[in-house]
Amino acid sequence: MESANEIAFLCAFMKISQLMTKIDKINEHILRELSLDGRISNLELAERVGLSPSACLRRVQELERSGVIAGYRAVLNPAAMGVGFIAYIGVGLGEHTKTAQESFEHALQRAPEVVECHNITGTIEYLLRVECADLPSYKTFHTEVLGTLPHVTSITSYVVMGSPKNLRA
């Protein structure tokens, strides 16, 4: 007879197995098309991937339900929104504690200029994507926000001069 722990494990495994979605060639094609145009109609998507509309819709719904598709977003034009300055910033912290990291991350949540924040490995702790109106507004952010945060020991800016390839939504 199986123990309670073995039964619990088997039940959990079965639930996980049911939630996992197989990423076959058709699902890869669906995901590629949706990543290019998240507003594509189901009919057009079905035609592009070679499925009936109902089969295509079932696959998309399963990809959503299983979490493979986490959501849909609008791709914004920074220049049309008054953003003329984009930079990636490497930030090093003087302390490598959970408290220092949480404090830094919490401060960045309040900074609208920071559109991405990644905790990374290497010689620095964070890589930021910052979008501002212009160089003077970036200087203000650099001085008034990053420059005032405790634990920040290094700031290295990489100014974006162009983006010949950008698949990020």
C-alpha cells in the first residue's frame, strides 16, 4: 500500500503534468506569430499556422491557461511619448545583503524613468533600462535618484544610439 506522502506526491505530479503544455512545432509557430502581433485575429492566426480556427483557439487558450502566454502588451513608441534618451545602466552595490537589495529594488519601483531592472551576475548587481526626455533629465535622475541611494557604489551608463533589432514588447 502506498503511503500518504507517495499519494500526495503522485497527485501533485499529475496536476503539474496536466498544467504543462507541450510546445510542439505548431505551438512554437503560434507563439512566434503572437509575439509579432498580439492583436492578430484567431482566423488570421489559424490560417498562418495551418489549423482550423477552433483548433487554433483551443491551443491559444491552453497556452494562456498554462502560463506560457503570460499576457499581451501594447508596444509604445518612446519618441512619440517624449522619450529622447535611453540608457542601460550597470549598478554596483557596496553591500550584498538581502536588505540592501530590497532597499535598492524598492527605491527603483518609485522611479518612473526605470522601465526595466534586472538583478544579474558578474561584477555588478543590477542592469537598468532608463528612459528620459533628454540628457538633462537623465542627469537629474542620475544625481537625484541613483546618486542618493545607500549602498550604490558604482554607476556605469551605456547610452543607446540606435536599436537596429528590438523584439522586446
